[in-house]
Amino acid sequence: MPTNQAIMKNTITTGTVTSGLLNPEQSKKFVQQTFEATVLGGLIRTEMRTAKTGEIDKIGIDSRILRKKTENTDDGNRQEVKFSKVEYATTAVRLPWEITEESLRENIEGQGFEDTVTSLMTRQLGVDLEDLYLNGDEATLNTDVDYDFLKINNGWLKQLATGSHVEDRTAKEAGAISLNVFYDALAQLPDKYNNGTLRWLMAPSMKQKWERYLLSQSIQNGGGLSESILNAPASIPSVAVPRMPADQIMLVNPKNLIVVNSYDVKIRKTTEGKDAIMQDKRFYVVHLDFDPVIEEKDAAVLIKGLA
């Protein structure tokens, strides 16, 4: 039998594994650590669906719909509910790793080394997921060093490039950070979305550039540095997100950013089987799927072209 046929014949497929899962408490801790490893974890929305592809329904109504009442009269005016949808298609991903029994025996932490490695993998999983939520791009060139990672799906930044409001600073002030960056971006956003829920999402280095700009202005003009404008340009709080590109800023209500999953995170572990015995190893794999989508593109502004 050809080698590839032999591998397929002996491969355990979906539904045949009934053991080797981490216990519920371990799984809960794993998911919690993944969630807490990122800045956006507690700000964005997550939606659980049963199908890998589908739609998220949106329901809305018009504004200024109230009318004057005339006694004993029906003016025939009726308001409609508007329905729309956001399509999603989740992508399955996995994170595998192995630990030799020898490394556990000889490591100073002993069996605790397993928890240390698992914790590191957990947190990196959270960081990588947030990275993909933001920067994923299916059109990534295969010459890119991160091609295998970025091509997984399209992240929020790629989605915002079409259909949302874009403030391109390339030809404005040579892309330098200034007050105009924030106010020009805000001017593009319909006022109905400027309701106190917006946030500036920017890289830590961009936030530090903004701080340096304010310090410079303060020194030149002999004034003090306002903490409020430092942390909330245009009275909108800023959030430093490590995986945001250094030349872009996103103005959005974080709840407008959605991550769709079609099944819970599955963490598998085994110390049995031919490979585990012959190689004296423990094998681990995390399985999950996701799709980052945006509920309302009209309610977001992408600032790009910053120097």
C-alpha cells in the first residue's frame, strides 16, 4: 500500500476520539487565560453559532418617528422595522505542541513544567487570535514571511478598507500625528454613532507619538499637558492595542466588532499511542474556528497613512 494511503487508513478522524480531552476545569482555565491575554478580549462581542457559515441578523428603525396625536383620528402613519444581515464563514484553526517526558523529568519545575508550557501556549493563542482579528488578509502575498498566518481569513482592518469611512493622512501633514487626525476622522462619522461608545484603537507606539506631540506643543506654548486630551482625544477614550499597525488608527465602538465561533474551543491531550510511547512524548492540540466580522461599517472610521 502506498505510504499516503496507509497514513489515511490509520488516521483517527472526527468523532473517533472519545478520550484525551482536558478536564472541564482545565479547559475553562485555558479559555479564560486566552481571553485575558488580549486587550480587546473584554471589549468586543462574541457570537456562538451552530453552523460554520451563516448570517447575523441586524434589526433597526428610523429616527424622528414620533408624530403629533389628534384625538379620535388615525393618520395612517406606521413605522417599519428594518432588517439586514452580516454574513460570516468561520475558519478552523489549530495549535499543536509536544513535550518530551525527559524534559519533564529533568526540568527544575518537574510536572509543573507542563502547566508552564500550556500557559505560554494559551496566552500566545490569545495574542495570535487578536492579531488575526485585526490584520488577517486572504490576499497576503506568498512571499510574505507571515503568509501562512495572515492568509487564514480577512480581519477587521481589511474589511474596513471597503464600505466604511476612510481618513487617508498620506497627503495631509505628511501623515504626522496631530489634533487634525482625530477631528478630521470624527467629521466623517455620522453623528448618530457618536454616542459615547466610541474608542480610538491604536498601537502603543502611536499613542506614545501622540503623547510626544502634546508634550512638544506644551513646551512650545508654555502650557500644561492635559491628561484628558492625552487619553481621550476629542473626548473619546483611546485604547492601546499591541497588534494594531503603527500607521493606522481605528475609530469604532468595540461592540461593533464581532468574533463568530461555531463550536467551543477543544483542547486535546494524549500520552498514549505508538508515537507517544516510541518518542516518549505528550501531545497537545487546541482546535477552534472563528470569523471576525463587523456589524455596521458605516459606524467606523479607518485612519491610514500615518507616518
